[in-house]
Amino acid sequence: MSQKKYIILLFFLSFGFHFSQTISGKVINEKGEPIFSANILFKESQKPDLVVEFCQTNKQGAFTYKLKKEYPKLLVEITALGYQSQQQEIENYHTLVEPLLFVLEKSTQALKTVVVKSYKIKEKNDTVFYNPKAFADGTERKVEDILKKLPGIEVNEKSGQISYKGKPVETVNLDGDNLFGYNYQLGTRNINVDMVEQVQAIENYSENPLLKNIENSNKVALNLKIKKGKTDYSGNAELGLGYKDVYNSSFNLLSVSQKLKGFFTSSYNNIGHNYTSFDYNDFSLNQEQINEQTQNAKKIISETTSSGVLDAERTTVNNAWFNNLSFLYKIHQKVSFKTNLYYYKDIFSSDNYYQTQYAVNDESFTNTDWYKNEKKPELLRADFEMKWVVSKNALLQYSGKVSTENIRTQTNLLSDVTENYQTKLLSENFIFRNKLLFTQKLNDKQAFQAQLFFSKNDIPQQYSLLPSLHFISDFTEITQQKSNFTKNYAEAKVDFLGSSKLGKYVISIGIQYEDIPYNSLLTEDNQSVGNNYENNLCYYKSNGFLETSFTYKKGKWQLQPSISIKNNTQAFKDFITNSTLSATDIIFAPAFSAIYKLSRKSVFNASVSYDKIPIEDEYLLPNFVLTSNRNLQKSSVDLAFQELKTTSLSYSYNDNYNFFTLLFSGNYSETDNDFFSRYSFSETLNNTFYFRMPYGNKNLMFFLKTDKYIPWLQSTLRISANYSNFLYKNIVNDSELRNNKAANYSGEFFWKTALDIPINFQNEIKVAQADFYTENIKINSNTSFNYTSSIIARFKKRITAVFSADYFLPDTQKRNEDYWFLDAKFDFFFSKSKYNFSIIVKNLLNNTTFSQRFVSDYSTSLYQTNLLNRYILLSFNINF
Amino acid sequence: MKKITLILCFLLGIYSYSQKDLNQLQVDYENVSRAGVNVLTPCSLYFSNNVAKFTTHAEKAEEIDKKEIDKLSDCETCPQSKSIFIKTGINNYYYQDLNSNLLYSYYLSFKKNFQVKENLPIGEWKLGDKQKEILGYKCQSASITYKGRDWEVYFTNAIPIPLGPWKLGGLSGLILEAKSVDGMYHYTATKISAEIDKEINLKDDYSNYLKNTFLTWSEYFELVNKKLYESNKKTWSEDDETGSGFLVIEPTMENIYNVTNDKIRKEFYEKWGNPDEAEQQTTQK
């Protein structure tokens, strides 16, 4: 309105260099001071709302601007922060030769605060989201294959165990539901990668949603978000056939809908491939078995195993048939039901030869055993879980498990070249577990849990040898060992969990009760061998306990003190001698751990603990039990406590920028009042007697692992080293108490290239050494060496070929007893297509046996095992 | 009369708060990024005395539903980026100094801090003729190709400062909405206020910040690009046997990620063949 009053056009000296379309000028305020960063907006008169071109003033308040277009009429607007804007129409800007001057008036209007309502959002904390497609190169088939490629996630080749940021993963959920529990390998080893839309890694995972942000959970879990397709079903079928007589076939079906999640798998193979989380070859424990260890009974008579340095896929000669059906059904919004049904059947054939040379107290003799085994495990198992959301803040859960397993092993045994035996071992295993858990969330920071638990585990075993071992007389025909270990376990517990400004805490009060009846009988032709070979006993243990644990986090520190107080009562009844032992004690077990984050890259971790441990189940047998064709075992039952002190220290350094990681850890543990062994070795039967003494064992371990990518080599190099030193005592054939030391060293060097050619190389060297000392004199030593070299080639159209050579030298003292294995694998991938093929050639040189040496402080043994013969397998896979 | 008002205004300008009111500004934005998953990150732009700081509030970042984002964005067919969202809680921030015409960026790549200095303006804007109202302000569209990505923004001349979310700016008014045409980023202003949050001390922040050593953009680009490439190789070479073909770990900013990923992907296809092409060939047969 009154703007025109303040617009003055000034005439400057013109040198005639101005073009008509260039506009220049100056913007000042009323005081004549230049305005910096004022905007000169050019508009067309017809469209006064739209800026077509613009420029800004410099510090002197001046501007010079060359218009890009022609305009019939030009509208110029001047804006500047804190000033009122001005607008002016310039009709003949073409003829404008003189600069414009604008004087702006201060604005009196303050900016108003305006807010828009924010969008609805979904919260997710402590979670990393992976888009699996981003990491796939098309060669992946199963979920496990893609998980290996996700940063932060590691998958153990053998067990399929997954860890995230170094911590073992608790569960792998499907769309948030824990369908598989600890046996998540079922899912990760069988579900096809195409079915997964997103992988989520969750830290501080609380399976119970009510305890989220209340419990101090160090757990991690993965969640697989399943693609929502047109149908609710997806799956795959693989058919593998090969020469000679090899099979590897599997069928998987996954169904995911709002109400029902189901998974079915069935597989059959005889190439030593394990699709399950159970290990009937070596009996190594899976996560579930480790967790249930304290509630389960002991297996006393040894199963046959084929252990050693070789991969299970080389030494396992079997015929595995595995079936699983898992489903989760939401009966109602508040009630869900889950079940996992397993059926597993296998036949292992092994041919093992042991030659053990004993050298004790100037005596020396050799035992040889040649076992031809046929081991047939069979497992039938059902797990159930029921969840009831009682209210928004209360949850009731019941979970149960019924499992029955039997393993029948038939052996043709040739002992010491001349003695021929037929042995049979039947081990049954019955497990029944029940847990009822109620959770009540009191408020956002506190919760209460009550738990009732009951389990029963029964392990009856029967072992027989024909002809007999002649305990009674030379004329008996058959020796039979029966053994029956049972454990009944019950626990009632109340937890109070909370989080405060200082940290998170848990207080638990409960009682725990177990009874362990055991009986065993050694007979020959149905006649007892003697009182000395018979057990009939029961061990009772009860605990009233109070546990508190507190986690304090501040800045770079995390401190976690915890204390457990137990009122322990034990009783041992021997029904044969009618004697009773009992003990009552109050145990005070403190522990402390500290984490210090020095920087984003380096973290220190330290912990100490002290505990008192009651007698372990295997030391409860006062009379002899025949645990193998060579060994009798018994112990002197003593209800005193073993003391255990542990210390650990670790440091990790992770430099992502320089591609360098370093992990160092050291552990030391010391026991007192421990059990020791007294061995009596002979040319026929050995026996082991366990007894407690006021001494202990000492165990020291160091571990170092470092890895670095070297850009100019285009390679990753990795070095790892282990050292352990174990000090222990034993008595061998009426010797004095001997002080022994076992020292183990191992080192590994790994080198893999990532060259810009279709061929790459991988090399790995492993060296391991075991030394045994008695009274500081080196008794036995063994060094083994392993070198693996692979050539990895990839051609267009998705052909991957891996050729590998594996070299083993089981004893470096015997240079000529070495082994070479050659293998090859070809994969033909057609990504996005439903089919793919592969060819596997294993054990090309057709090695049939493998021998290695084991040493101890009293013996050296040669162990020879049969191998899976050379085969070529053609596999065809279809997804649907 | 008018002169008296003027003088009064002028005096007030010197002796009271009117300057403060007008020369200080805080704009809160929300950024929806489709980095593999859809993540909503609140951000803020602080402006005072010709210096602006833009910072993300990563600690408040949330994953949002695809449905929600489809509501927010008209880009239904936007491609999903091949990256991951890692909740780092670490913020990116940028300073624009209008006095010196310099743009400073902070980056965290490979867990290492980088400070990058660039010249302003960021490029030449193409003014559009689309209009819409955001937070009650009339806005006009404009577009630019910057750091390998096409941007479409809405700015208002009613707030005549050449700033905006992230590094965007240089228009004749404040940018209230900015989205990348590929659908990766979408900033929308949620709050404009005349006062800066009390805990923010822009002046001290900035003078402390200037004590850093700075790289030029091309130096940074080259360095991180090389690292990403090596990181991919490292991943390939650390696994047993067949490793991944290409992989980029760090959710780094801007087009470094895409350029590197494209480069790696291209090399991968050259070497091993493009799986899509291979499939087409097989289906043709």
C-alpha cells in the first residue's frame, strides 16, 4: 500500500554494458544498511503466486541476475527474514538500465508456532531388521544359508546353532511365534529362503511379552517374517539319487495363516547329513539337552560313538529317516495351542578298531578291540504348549513334553584278537516334563511370576555279552548288566522382577526337590555275580533357595552382582546294606560380573563366581557296574560339597573401518574337595573307582582370535589359537596319588581370497598338540596336522563349483600315515525359477578307513574308523 | 504517524526481543525412509544468526507399517532399497553457514566419524508450478538433482530463509516437504516454531564443531566408496567356501551406498552373470 513511498529508483552512471535481461539492484533497510540474503523473486504478473526465477543478495545487499526467459510483464517481490515483503511490477524490464533499490520495512509480526499431529507409529526396540533379498546372491536355498550372510549372525556348520553378536540365539520365531523352541534348526535347515520376507534380530529378547523392559534379558532371538502369498502353503521337495546306493531326499511344507502356523518335514538320507538337532552319532548335546541336564538322569552304560577329527559327514554311515510336524493354532484370541511331533529312525553301521597300549608303573600291555556295530536309534516325541492370556497383564502358560527313545546296538566284537563276543545294548529313555507358569505384570516396571515344574526321566539300560566275561565261572554263557537310572524333579518358584532408575533386579524364592532311584545288577546266566556288583539305592536332595541378582548400567559400565542362598538337604539310602547317609548345609554362592565399554570398538568383560556343588549323579554308585566290555565302575559315595571358583576375563576389539577384529579370553577355574579316579588296568578288564579327596583340579584356558581383511591381497586372513592347561590327580594300578597335567595347544590359520576373477581360493591350516605329564615328566604327546584347500569357481548362469582337497596327518611322528580327501560340488542355480540342481562328489579317492592317535597320562591308543565310501549324488530341487 | 511507528519498531528491534523472534527458527521434520524397512525418523532444523543445524533424532526412530507409508506416500511402486535399518541411536547432522556459504556434514561410516565440508549452494533448482499448503503455509514446488538423487520439494516464500531438511536449501524460502523421487526419503515438516529448544546452544555447538578437521566431499566419497567395496570383498572372503556375492553393511548416507552397490552389482553380473537374464534365457529355451 504505502510501499511505493519507500521505493526509490536511483540513477547510476551507466557504462553501457548492461544487457536488457539482466536485472541488478540493492536491498537496504530504513537505516540504509544493506540486507544480506534477501530474496528477489521474479513472477509473471498473471500468476502472482508462482515464483519463476529468484536470486539472493550478497553481504553488500546487492544482486545481479540474468533472467533466463522472456516475460511480457515482470513482477518482482523482495522477501527477507524479519522484514515485510514488497512487490513491484516492472513493465519494461528490457529497457531497464539502472539498478533497482529496495528499502524494506521491519516486520512486526512474529512467526507463529504451528504443529502438525504426528503419524501413527509402531514401536520396535532393540531390533535389527534385515531384508534378506539384499544379502542374497541367488545361491541360497534354506534359511540357514541366508542367515550365514547376514552381518552379525553366525551359524555353526555342524550343529546349525545360530549366534547373533556372539550370543547364542534362544529361538527362531515364525512371524513372532515360537513354533520350534530350542530345535529351531528344524526351521532354519528346512524352510526355503524364498518364503522369508524379513529377518529380525532381537536383542534383550523376552519371550514373555509381559516382561519386556522389566527383565534383564541378555537373550537374543531371530524372527522370520513370512511372505504373505496368494496361498497359505509353500514348500519344497528335493530328490537326490546317486552312485552307489546313496539317497538324500526331503520334503517340506509350511503353512502360515492368521490362525494356524504349521510346518511339516520329512527327510531320508544315507550320506551322513543331519537335518535334525539331535546327534545320535556322537551324542554331543544340543542347547535343549544342555538346558535340561540338571533335570535329566544319567546314562551309565556307554553308547558307541564315532568320534574324531573328521567331519561327521565323512564318518557317518547311516540311514536316517526324520519326520516332524509342528503347528500352532490360535483357538481363540486369548488362547493358543502348540505342538511339535517328532519321529526319527536311523541305522548306523560302524566298524571301529581300538588298540590301547598301557604303560603304568613299569608295566606295559596292550588291549585291542574290534567293534562292528549296528546302532538303531528310534525317537518318538511330542511337545505341547498352551497359552492363555488371562487379562491384559496376566498370562498363564502350560508346556509339556513326552518323549520315548530307544537305541538298540548290536556288536560283533573281537577282543585281543582271539576273543569273539556278540554284544547287545538296549538303552531306553523316557522323558516327561510339565511346567505351569503364571505371569502378572504389576505395573510398567514390576512383574511377578509363579512357576510349578515337574519332570520324570527314566533311563533303563540292558547290556549283554555272549559268551560271558566269566565272572562266576568259566562255564557261564552270557553276562548281563542291567542299569536303571531315574530322576524325579519338582520345583516351585516365585520370581519378583523389576526395573528402577539404577537398574534391573530379580528376586527368586523357591523350593526344589529331586529323588534319584538307581538300581543295577550284573548277572551271568541269570545268576547274580555278587553283592559287589549290585546297586539298589535312592538319593534325595532338596533345596530351599533365595536368589537375587541386580544389573546396574551407567555410562560405560555394566555391573551385575548376584547372590544365591540355598538350604540344601541330602540323603542317600542304600537298600542293600540298609545304610543311610545324610547332610544338611547352607550354601552361600555369590557372583559378580562387570562389563566396561572402553570405546565403540573395545569392550572388557570380567566375572568371578563361587559355588558349592553337591555330589554329581555318576558318583552315586557304591558297587560295580559294567559300563563297557572293558570297564567296571564304582564310587565311594560322599555327600560333602565340592567347591568351585571361576574367574574369567575377556577383551574384544572390533574396528569396522580397518576390517580388524580381535577377541581374547582367559578362564580359570579351581575345584576343591573333588572326585578323583583310581584306575586298575589289566589285560582283560579295567575298573574305575571314584573317590572324594580334599584336593581339587585346576583348569586354565586362553583363547585368541583375530581376523583382518587386507585390501591389497583382496583376502581375509584369520588366526586363532587355543591353550588349555588342566591339573588333575589320579591313581593308576596301586600307584601313589599322581599329579598330572594335560596341556593342549591348537592353532588355525585361514586365508580366503575375493579376487576379481571367477576363481577364488581358500586355505586352512590346523595344528593341534596334546601333551600329558605325570609328576612333571612328559609321558605322552601327540601332534596332528590338517590342511584344507578349496578352489571356488563361479561361472555365468549361476554355476558354482567347489573343489577341495583335505589333508590329514594324525600323528606328525609318523609322516607316512597320512590321508588325502578330494571332494567336489557343483550347483546349478536358476534364480527366480522353481528348480535347481546339484552334483556332489565325495571322497573321490575312496578312502575306506581313517586312523588317529589318542593319548592320555597312562595310555596311547590307535583308533581306526570306517568311512562313507566314494559317491556321486545328483540332486533335483523344486519349490512350490 | 508512520514514522513514529517505524522508530518505535526500530527501537524495539534494538532493545527488546523482536530480533530474537524473527531471526530464530526451529523446524521439526519427520523423515520416512524406505531403507529395506520403512523407518520414521524425527529430525530438527535449528536456525539462528545465519547458521543452521539439521540433526536427526535417531533415538526416536521407529519402524512403521507398510500400510502407513503407503498412506503417506503416493509412490506405490517405489523400489525397495537394498539396505537394512540398524537402530544405532547415532545421529547425523549438518551445518549450513549462510555467512561463509559452507555446508558441513557429519557422517558415521564404518563406526568412524567423518566431517565433510562443501560449498553452497548445493546446485541449481528448477522451480515448478505445483502448489500446496503445508502447516498453513502456501508452498510452491521445486526440483533438483543432488548427489545422484532426484528431489522434489515444496517451499514457502512466507518464511524467506534458504534452508530445508538434510542438506537441502538455497531456495527463496524454507522447504517444508522434500522427497526423493526414488521413494527412499520423504521429509515433512511437522512443527515450525519461533524459538529453539532451550537445551540447544547453536552458537557453542557450531564453534566447537568448527574445531574438527574436514574432508572435501570428493575425498570422503572416494574413501568410503573404497571401504564399502573392500568391505564387500571382506565378507566374501571370510566365510567358508561359497560366500555372498555382494553385500554392503553400513547404512551410509546418500548415493555412496547406491553407487557402490550398483558398481558391485555390475561387476558381479559381469563376472557371474545376471541371474535375471540367465533366467530369461532359460525360459526362452
